[in-house]
Amino acid sequence: MTAATLLAPSPSLAAAAGCRGESFLPELRAAGKMEAVTAAAAKVVNGEGRFYRIDKEGLEPSYLLGTMHLGDPRILRLPAPVETAFEESDRLVIETTDILDQMKLAGAIFADPSLTTLPDGQTLDDYLDPAEKAALERMLSAKGVPLQAVERLQPWFLSSGFMLPACLTQAEGGVPVVLDTRLAVLAREDEKPVEGLETAIEQLKTMAAIPIKEQMDGFVAMLSAEDKLEDVFETMIELYLGEHVSSIIPAIEAAVPEGGMMVGAGEGYNSFEEKVITDRNLRMAERLGPYLSQGSTFVAVGALHLPGEKGLVALLRERGYRLTRVPAPPVAVKSAAPATPADKGSQPADGESDATAAGDHPETQAGDTKK
């Protein structure tokens, strides 16, 4: 779930008003667990930062923004350096433009049922014990969905569409109000081209390639943590806005130890990480080449694609680009009412900021963070 939130936009990830859990970070600090979280995060190359300038001799600068695919107003507000870079860039590149066309997205989902449904003759009943089935029925009932309507869906697909806090709802008009789609709307209003690095079919194939057992492990872990989902999201948002990207998974794992693969642990996570993150990083880095070679390109992809030895920051450096981290502190928002794609203003509203950075990290500084 953590990876999906920062990696692949889901039609159900637009935030409703009042969508706010309680961060796990104070609890982790009080229990003395944040030192281990910080130590784990510190081992990750390029683990701090969500915004980078990309330079190469003879080219206008380009930029790389790590996003979080949620519609929380704190995420939608662009920090000043990000807004300036976005406005000055000639084009926008996101993970997939298919998310902007709901008919096309639906067509991709239904074009090959094997990508989203269980093998013939199998249902979720074949994998869930009675307690797990009861938890699933309870969550579905709260959303007005009978189990029979979804019992043949693959666990990854069911998780992305249904197993989210009630405060995360479908946006009006079909297209989810998340940072990536908001940027795409603004770019098109300014008559800038919007390009995609993947197709929806490619993303579906990536998720469906995860063995069913590993999908089910993550799904069951999510069921076991159903009462903590809003707090999971709030913790993720706090760390993301604080630019502590590599702290997200170890923090959630420490706070929700029963979360298993959902939070980056468990037997199947390594293969999950390889398929959903690493393999896609390699594909994205390769396909970014023609856009970056033109200069003045603004790239926005899920934040978990940035860090690590095989993250986009490292891969682009290997391709001869100079990436420099640019601090992108959170912008104050006045209320929890969600912004809309048509709202181009990204200046802070009057009032105190709702966004706080994690307190167990040093202040971020400008400059290259290559280790």
C-alpha cells in the first residue's frame, strides 16, 4: 500500500475534507524507535529530498519532483522553488497520461481481465481464513460493496480500489485530484505538452506480475491494520513533506509491525520492490532520455522512485546528468478543504501551517546529496 500510494495514481485517492489521521511519529519517538528508523533511512543513497535540479552542459535545466499520489491539500500546494521551476519549464513528464483519460484507463483495465482477476475458478475465499474474510466483509460493507461483487479480483487491484480510509474518495469528474493530475491540468492550461513514461497496460502488467501469494500477504496485512490506515497515511504525508522519503517505509514498519509486505517487510517484499520499483526505475530512466535531452523538462513521478542505488536520481547521474537537491519545504494551508485542479494558486493561505516535518532529522540543505 505504501508503495502504491507513492507510485501509481489510483482513481480513489482524492482526499475528502477532514481526511486526517494521527501521525505515528510522536509515538515512535516516545518509544525510542525513531533512532532505528533514522539509521535505516540514512543507509539509503539519495534518501533525503523530493525535488532535484537536472543539469547538463548545453541544455536548459530540467527538474525532478517526487510526488505522493494523494489529494491532501498540503501535498497539492507547490513550494515556491517547485512552482517557479514548473512555470519556467517547457513540458511536463509524468508516469502515465492514461490517468487523465478515464475512458482510456477503463479500457486498459478491461482489455485483459487476467491482469486484474484471479485465475479461473478461484475466489478470495480460497485464500482467506474466516477472520480475514470477516474483516474484508466489514470494510466492504462500510463502502456499500458486497463481497460477491469483488471476490474474483486480484488482491493488488482490490487493495488499490477499495481498501483505503473512508476519507479518501473518488473525485468529481472522474479524474482523481492528486498532485500528478493537478500538474497535468495546469500544464495543459498553459498549452505545455504533457508526456507519459508508461502506459496503463504496462502498469497493470507490473502489478499483476507479483505472485498471487505475495499479493495476498500484503492484502491480509492491510486487513489486519484496517483501523490504522488513516494514521499510516498521515505518517507518510508528514515524512514526505519533511523530505524524508527513505524514512517512510521503516517508520510505518516500526509503527505497524503486523503490516508485513504492506509496509516494506515480509517474505515477498524483495520481489515486489524489484518489479514495482526497480524495474520501473530502469524503464523510466531510459524513456526520460529524449525529454531531458531537450532541456527545460519538468518530471513528476512517485517519490519512492527517487532514492536508492537504482533510484532515478542515481540512474540519471549514471547517464551523465548532474542532479542537485533543491529544498522544497511544505507550504502552509488554511484548512483541510481539498484544492481543485482548476485552482492554480499555490501561494500559502493566511494562517498557521498544517504541515510539519519529522523532528528526528537535521534540517535539509541545498546541494548534491550523492553518497
